[in-house]
Amino acid sequence: MQDKSFSKESLLTLITEAVIFVCGLIYLIILARVLGPVGKGIYSLILFIPGLMMIFGSLGIESSNVYFVGRKKYETKEVVANSLTVSCVSGALLIFIFSNFPFVPIGISYCVIWKFLAKSG
């Protein structure tokens, strides 16, 4: 009986992932058609900076949370408090750094890109 439940849940997960993939593909096609090549490039650049901030700002907290909670070295409350503290401090620091960071290769700031994208939409 448990095997049937596992198969059913696996199939449901597969179907869900397929639907998410198709929706994402449709979204990208519509986005490319609406924005055009230049707008799509600017949109990609806008998404790149927060992604970069997440990579540098996470500091491996996700992995350490799983490790310490799984090994029961610390209580969950302590791990959550530590994660929130580190996330808030590193997030504020990265927002400050990247909000004042001009794009050297193209010579425009992040705010200018947002304004251009808002006007072109």
C-alpha cells in the first residue's frame, strides 16, 4: 500500500514539474515578444544583480542550517535567529553596495535600467 502511495506522489510531482516547465516556457516566449532583444537583455541584467546578491549574501547559511538542525547541535530557534540576523545584516550591506554600484561595461546605473524598462513597457 505504501508503494502505491509513493508511485502516486511521484507521478503527481512529475506532472507538476511538467506544468511548471511549460508555463515558464510560455512566459519566456511572451516576454521575448513583448520586450524585444534589447528589452530582454535589460530584463536579464535586472535579474542578474539580485541573483548575484543572493549568492554572495547567503554565505552558505542554507547548508549550515540543514547540518546543525539535522545533527541536533543547536535548537531550531537558535538556528532561525542566527539565519535571520545574518540575512538582515548581509542583505542591508549588499543593498547598500549594489544600489551605488554603476555598471562599468555599459556605463549606466541600475536605476536607469529600471526607468528604461518601465518606459518601454
